[in-house]
Amino acid sequence: MSQKLLVSRCLLGHRVRYDGGASGPYAQLALWQDEGRIVAVCPEVAGGLPTPRAAAEIPGGQGAQVLKGIAPVITTDAEDVTAAFVSGARQALALVKQHGIRIAILKANSPSCGNVLTYDGSFSGVKVQGQGVTAALLTQAGVQVFNELQLAEAAQALATFESLAKAATKIEFR
């Protein structure tokens, strides 16, 4: 059985981004989708937010602080959408547990999905090192989180994971 991957729906061409748009297409993701490996999620939509919706950012850009209750997620309309972001992150984690997922490919820079950089909360386009809410929760749970600019690294991690799993299976049957 092939390893499943959690993937942001917008990277699969689903029009769920805050602006009603999508990202992609990405050949590697299409290949994995054809192989039946993809479990798709948009944490923001799963958390109950509409499409389109006001852009949101985390003051300070740290999803881990949101999970600790230290920082909110705020929209350009000054609406606090923290509860929706946390709910969506928890739903993504539930999918990870349900499908035994070890690797996620999430949308870069997103306040939900960013795994390396996020916007700083000033709505001025400034990015800071940090993770979005979902990326932080998945990382805390031991999931390797990549973005669409890291598909080669994600493919290598998948190959390594599957070769280790195959070796472990051979040892068990000796």
C-alpha cells in the first residue's frame, strides 16, 4: 500500500484560496493524485471560512503562538478568525491520523499552511520565518511539512520513508 500525502486543495487547482483562486498545476502532485496518494484539505474552508474571504494574517507570523492561545489570526476587516483556523488545523491533523500520513505538501506563506515563511500580520507583504497554524500543528505531530516549492524534497522524503518501511517489512517476515 502506497503512503498517502496530505495536500492543500489550492495546489490541486481547487478554487479555495482566500481570493477565490487556485495554485498550480504541479506535475508531481498530478502524478501522486493519479497514484491515489493524495488526501486533499483546505484547512481554512474546513474550519468554516467561505471562498472568497478576507485575507488573514497572524501578528508576528507564528502559527505555534496561535495554537498556544498567545496570538490571533486577524483579517483585513479586523475580524478574529482564530477559531476557524484552529478548527481547520485540527481537522487536517485528524486526516493525518486517519490515513497514517507522514508527509504534507501545503501552500507556501499561508497563515494556515506556510511551512517556512508567513506574513507578519501588518498586511504589507512582509514575510517572516514561521509556520502557519496547520503547518505548526502537523509539525508538532511529527509530520514532515513541505510547500509547492519543495516538491523535489518531498519526493525524496517519500522515497526514503517507503524504502525504510519496505526494509522494516522484510525484517518482520524473517
